[in-house]
Amino acid sequence: MPYGMSVLYSFLKEHGVPVEQHDFLMEYLFQADRDLDYHNPEKTFSERDFFTFLDGSASHHGLEAFTTKYGSRINPDATIYAFSIVAYHQFWASLLLARYLKSINPDAVIVFGGPFITIKPPRTFVEYGQADYWVKGSGEVPLLMLHRMVSSNRRVPVEEIPGLITFDGERLQQSGVSGLPAEQERSPDFHGLALEAYRYDHPVTGNETLFLPYRVSKGCPSMCSFCTGRLVDRYDHKSVEKIVTEVMTLAEKYGTRTFQFADASINGNPGMLSDVCDRLAREFPEIKWYSYAKVNGFSRELLSKVKHAGCFALFWGVESAYQPTIRLLGKRFDVEKLYELIDYSVKLGIKSYIHLIYNTPRESEHDVKALMGLIERYIDSDHVVFLPQRFLLEAHSLMYDHPDRYGLSTIRKVETSIFEREQFLFNETEGFTSDEIRMRNDRHRAMLADHLEWIRYRNIMHGTSRAWATWLPAKLLVHSGKLSKRFKLARKVHEGLVGWMQAHSPKIREQL
């Protein structure tokens, strides 16, 4: 469910602003298989198709149909249309819908905000136009002030509206980043959203579960060198009383006891989390929830408390199992502590989703072997799921902004679309060029290949609804996968078995 949008909706409604909210992304992701998709070759459109359609110099049936489908369901008489853009893959749809709304309501004000706008430099998005204003940071106060300005037909200097960006084609003005203390963040209000669309069957919480999003804190308490999360919000947590009261009120209002705590790290303030768990265990023992967590700041005692307070799963930002690389990534935990916490989580019955990164800068065979050791230790556990991904240098991460601190040099951008994730090449100061790094990465991926396949098959088994499939050795599927590349009959058997299990696996909707 959308958290940020529903918090903004709640704030504006409280201040007397007539406001509506729409979540087209949910429908697009899970219910609209025939919609066009920039990232799917079978249904794609080219960048040229997009921009010639956007500027009106060419037509495109797919883009026209997409725009009309969603745009026609938006109130055509609003004074302001605000788009919450979380990531690059939502930017193109926002541009299309903004263009459509301008065509039917020329006097309306278009505002773009969200993490995508907050993190990226203004020049990377303002020149695409469509919006009249862009907001960096928390949107509550800027949107309220813009509404009052438009309603009174009175111009307000840009510098008086926090976080606001304007661009007249040449001159760009920006008034810092807008912030709002966590204690002043409103409880989300999901009025107008089709709640039934968010229900799904979950192995722990049952059929037709409705997970409500809530966060006990804003921002990220960590300073990971590879991540840009620190740029979205400064870390700040709510009071224990506010958290417990709002969670219990939401549960009663929407008739559910299941929550997704959408914090960057639920244990950003371990003392506060401990007190919240004490209150929830005593006053709301029926609650079930999951969240992200960081290794540093957790303990066996706190794990026991979160379990007693209804936690059934934690997503751990682990990334590496090799101590020098853990330090390089800014994770600040000891490998021994990681193993202690995962072991104890398994013992308590808390499911651990472990994020891993391979092909990191300065990666050695020690990294690969440590990663393989971590995987082998837990791969057969029903209470551990691995989520591996390849390292990509993130623009305006600490590594990007201060490459010399991390042994990087000569960073240069790979040409990609604005609608794709940015990618960069770099050298390492020890003497490795980008070509040598690529060859090293290929060699290390080959070393990890069986383990990555092992994880893939094991994750399919975690999702299947047929109990017998969980007893099938994932290593056997790795072996049959190799045979399928050599023998036609083996390929038929292997693909049939994997396809059958995938068909009996529900779509995973936890997207923190």
C-alpha cells in the first residue's frame, strides 16, 4: 500500500484541503498485464517514441491508450495535481499523465515530488518539463502552501516555500529541502483506495491479508557508502505513545492486525523499539508485522522482544560476509554478530530475508568464499531467504561523491535512458581499470553461479503452496539445470518442474 501518498493525503485533509488520492501503480504492477512497459521488450516503446509523443510531433497508439486509461479517471477540474515519484521507473508515467492533465486543464498546477526528485540533481529532471514545480523533501508543507497560493491567486516567492524548485527554461531556483519532524507526521489515511486490491494470501498471516504500512521513524540512521537513502530524510523517530496509539487506531479502523513497518531500519533507535515492543506485547498482542532491520543495534534480547511483540520477519541489510568489505560498504557490524543474530532469529522462528551484494569494488576471492559460506550455512533453512544483487555505483552515494576515500577513480557514466537506473564505470586506485574490474566480476560471478542458482530455486520453493515441493533438494535443481543445457529430455523435465512450482507460487508483494 502507498504510505507516503496517504500520509500527505491525511495532512492536507486535516488542513481543510479538498483532496483525492489514486494508486495507479498498484493496478499497473499486479492487475494490468496488457499495459505497455518500457522494460519489457514484448510491450516496449523506444525513448524516441516517448519523446516525440510527449512533444506532440508523433502519435503512438500504446502511449495514447495508456495515458487515456489512467488520465481519464482523474478529476479534470482540480487546481493542483501532485505526483509522488519513488524511482526512475515511475518517471515516464508521471510525464505522460502530467501532459494529459495539462491538455484538459491548462490552468492546473502540476507538482512532482518523492524520493526520485529529492535525490536527483534538479537539472536531470526539470528540463523534461510537464511540471510547474518540483519538491525536494517532505511534501506536506510545500503542497499546503501551494494550495493556499493558488486558491488566493497570490504569488509567493519561491524561497518562502520550503523544498520548492522552479525552472523557466534558463534560470533554476531552489529553496533547500523541505523537512517535517517525525512526531508531526500524520497517520496514513487510505480513503478512496480500493482496499480489497491490496489483500493477498500469506503463509503466516492467512488468506486475504491486508498489510497496513506504517513507520516509527523517518530517514535512515545508517551512512552506508553505496546507498542514497540518507538523502531522502534525516533520521528522526516518533514517540512511543504516538506509535502505539496510531497503530492500534489504524488496526481498528481498517479491521486488520497485520502491518508492514516501512522504516529504513526498524531498530534505528533500539531503546525506542524496545519500549514500543513492550507496549505492543501488552496492549496489542494480536499484531503481526515485518520490517527492515540493520545488524548494528540489534541484540538477542531485542530480537526476543520483537518476536514477543508480533514480528514474524525481518529484512536484513547485510550485503557482505567479509569483514573488510563490510567496512568498505559502511555497514559497521562484525561478522560474528551477524551469525549470532541470524542463528537466534531462526531459533525464535523469525524469518530472515538477507540482502546480499556481489561484484563490489575491490572484491577478492575472500569475498566470494565468505559469501558462499554464508549461503551454505542457511540455504536449507525454512527461516532464511537470500536476496542477492549485483553492485551498481549509485549517483550521489558516498562512494560516488568521495571516490578517493573508497579507492575509486575516473568515474564515468554509461549512457542509459532517463527511465533506467544510472550505471557508472570506474577504476580502482590499486591499479585495476574498469576493463580489468569487469573481467574480475565475470570470474567471480562464475564462481558464484551455482550458489546463485541454488538461491533462485530455493526461493521458488519458499513461495510454492505445495508442501511436498519444499522437500525437493534445491541442489538437485541446480544439477538438472546444468543437464538441461546439454540434453533435450533433461531440459523438458527441468523446465516443467520449475514452471509447475512457479505456477503454484503467489506473487510476492512485500516491497519495502
